[in-house]
Amino acid sequence: MSGIASGLYNSLFRRNTTMLGAVFLSAFGMQLAFDTGSERVWDSINKGRQWKDIKARYVQASEEDDDE
């Protein structure tokens, strides 16, 4: 365990700029993962009730009305 901790310290936390970069990259990754996950949950809960799910019905109906 000591080897892992010293390796982590030497690679990330030894210099402030490297630690800051690691913090920003991990924050960006966590935000991306959270946004993707919450969007998938939202889409699964509201399946069939969103515009992207029902758009084809209204677009086809509008095109048929224009042809008459």
C-alpha cells in the first residue's frame, strides 16, 4: 500500500500544477459521466413522451397535409 501511495504522490501531488490538472480533468470526467447517466435515466423514465420520440408522427402528418 505504501508503494501505491508514494507512486500517487510522486505522479500527481508533488507539484501543484500537476495536481491542479488532475483535479480539473477528474472534475470534467465526473461531470460528463453524471450528465450522461442522468440523461439516460430521464430518457428511460419519459420514453414515448418526448419530442424526439413523437417527432416522426407529426412530421409525416405535416408532409401529408402539404401534399393535398
